[in-house]
Amino acid sequence: VPKKGGNNESQEEVKEALNNNSTDIEIMDVNDERQEREKEQELERRIEAIREQERNKLNEMQQKLQDEFDAKMKQLRQDIETETDERLRKELAESLRPQIENECREAMEQEYDRKLD
């Protein structure tokens, strides 16, 4: 025949075990939540690292394109200046040709006249 105290003890043990089990479950829940937060934080860190890499790639590409653009613009300016200089020299030579021809003719006539005198 079980003792009343023994029965109470076993009921107390069951309650304590249930309480402990409940506490264990709560601890597991807390651990699960902590692990889940850690996973989320790790994912956020990875996402930010990937974003940073992509920003760096974009910045590098943008800088490369800017450098190429600047080089092409510099070359274009030089080409335009060279072409403009050549065109202006030709125009100047053409516009001065009659004046130079006249001066040469006058100088030759004066020289001829001097020799005749």
C-alpha cells in the first residue's frame, strides 16, 4: 500500500518535472529565437556585403566609363584643334595669296625698274 506522503512526493516530482520540462521548453524557445536572430543577422551581414561589392563594382565601372569618355573627349578636342588649325592656316594662306603676289610683283617691278635706271 503506497504511503500518502510517497504519493504526494511523486505528485510533487511530477509537478517539478513538468515545471522543469516547461522551463526546458522555454529555454529551447529562447535558444531557438536567439539562433533565428543570429541567422537573420548573418543573412543581413551577407546581404550588406553583397550590396557593398555591387556598389564597388558599379563605382569601378562608372570610373572606367568616365575615364574612357574623358580620353575620347580629349582626343576629339585635339582632333578638332588640329583640324581647325589646318583649316585656318589654309584659309589664311589663301586670303594672303593675292596680297603676297601683289607685293612680289611690285618688288620685282621695282627691281626691274632699278636695273633699267
